[in-house]
Amino acid sequence: MAFRRRTKSYPLFSQEFIIHNHADIGFCLVLCVLIGLMFEVTAKTAFLFILPQYNISVPTADSETVYYHYGPKDLVTILFYVFITIILHAVVQEYILDKISKRLHLSKVKHSKFNESGQLLVFHLSSMVWCLYVIVTEGYLTNPRSLWEDYPHVYLSFQVKSFYLGQLAYWLHSLPELYFQKVRKEEIPRQLQYICLYLLHIAGAYLLNLSRLGLILLLLQYSTEALFHMARLLHFADENNERLFNAWAAVFGVTRLFILTLAVLTIGFGLARVENQVFDPEKGNFNTLPCRLGMLLLVCVAQAWLMWRFVHCQLRHWREYWKEQSAKRRVSAVPRLPTRLLKREPGYHENGVVKAENGTSSRTKKLKSP
């Protein structure tokens, strides 16, 4: 199974070999784990990679319900999901993005941004659908008080824990992809910033038992990011198309406001009214005043930083736009000099002498005296 068409071979286990064959190597590792399910001796270890761990059965009125909590074994499952994400990344790049970019004939800089936006658009759209499905089935939209009631939310359903493990795996896989995709050095700091921000917020919501709030905030954030990357892809296809950018600019500020409001309402007011306010990491309880202030500070600083970057980029874009408009006005305002019509003698020129159409010179010949 080859994801990329290679015109030449590279030395085994060299740097170029790993870069061009990293998806195939990941596929072989995933296949080894799946083959381990076929044998009784290795099946237990294989399930450790594939399925979420730390399940517990809670008796209900009708039957028993299986819930999950987090632990160190989740790192093994996340590692397996990282390899799956690398494979899916290569599939999207090879069979979708590369075929589209060949038709657009983009420059190297635009080609890099096109690949980045294409990968993130696919991820954001799929995560939006997955996140919305989890929120609706768990009933978080119909009962907003469930975001802080019965805290700590130690026990998670299968789909909630799978969602968080998948999100952590995707953003962790983005770190080696910077090396595999040969991202330019100028782009690495910017991409590292938002990768680390996502990892910090998702891991914080997962480890601090704020999974319900994290789902709502991720849905809001991913919807805005999906609109931005969709607008950028359409801009690469048609540079004059900026309607989606205007829509994204309007949605961006509203999303920051919703995220801040929801975070303050849940952490600042909801958790403050919960009776159990004792710091107990063993039971997963972090509902204390210093912890709540730290959570709110992290969310507020992140949203303020995103808003500052947004305003800075918009001002720079507007300055460039007005410079272009003023340059066009100056060019149109310059008066054009009338072109002088040169009166040319009939015939044509040859060696600086005007020749008649019949080949003779137009000058009068002197008559020789006999």
C-alpha cells in the first residue's frame, strides 16, 4: 500500500526514506496490532491499543451502564490513534489535496497554506459533526445545568472518552507532521502556537473533569475555524472571492464572546455553587477558588490573545487594501500626454534615405553637363 508515487528510491532508514514512507510505516504498525487480535496470547495487549481503558460498570434501574475514566494507559491508546491519524492525513493529502493543487498551479507559499487549510478543514468538519452528535445524544444542550451539576464528572461515556482521545491524537500527530511535510521555518512558530493551545485546552478539560464544558467550547471553536479555512481555500481558487472572509470576521468576534460567557457562567458561577469544594485529585475534584481562577485566567488570556491577533491581521489587511486603492487612483489621475503624429514622407527608408515605392530615391537628380 503506497500513498505517494515515488520516482526514485532512497537508502533504507535514511531521512528522506522516513519522510516519504512515514505513512506506509505507520500502516504496517497498525496492521501488526490488528493481527495481534487474531491470537489469544496477544489479544489482550492488542485491545490495550485499540479500545479505551479503565471501564467500570454502574448499576441502573434496568441494567448496567459502562463508564470510563482516565489513567496512564490512555497514552498507549493515544499513540495507536496517532498512527491512524498519520495514515488518514496521507490519504487526504494524496487523493484529494494533491489532485486539486495541481489544477490551481499555486506557488510554494500558497501551496503550503493550501495543504494546511485543506487538512484542517477536513478535520474541523468531521470533528464538528462528531462533537455535535455527542452533545445531542448526551443531552447537554437540553440541560445546560449539567455542565456544572454533579461535578466532578469523573465517569465518561464511551463516545465522550473516544472523542477526547481522538482529539489529543490528532493534535499530537501534527507535531511530527511539521517534519514529514517539510514545513518552512517561517511557518513553524505560528503552527506550533495553535497546536500547543489546542493540546493545552483539550488536555486540561479532559484531566480536570470538565469534559462537558470542553465539548461545547470545541464545537464553537471548530465552527469558526472551519469557516476560515473554507474561505482561504476558495480564495486560492478565486482571489477576488472574499465573501466568506467577511462572514468569518463577523462570526469570529461573536464566538469569542460566547466562549468567554459560557466559561464564566460554568466555572465562575456554576462550580462556585456546588457544595463539594475540596481539592481532592484522587477523586478528580479540582473545584477550589484558586483552581477556578486559574481556569478562567487561561481561557480569558487565550481568547484575548486570539482577538488581538485577529484585530492586528485585519488592520494590516485594511492598510494593504487602501494602499492598493490609492496607488490605482494615482495612476488614473496622471494626465496622459498626447502622442505626436509624425509626418512621414511617402515611400520607405533605407540607410537613412527615403526611397520611393518604385525603388528610386525621392531626391531630385542633378543633370550632368555635356
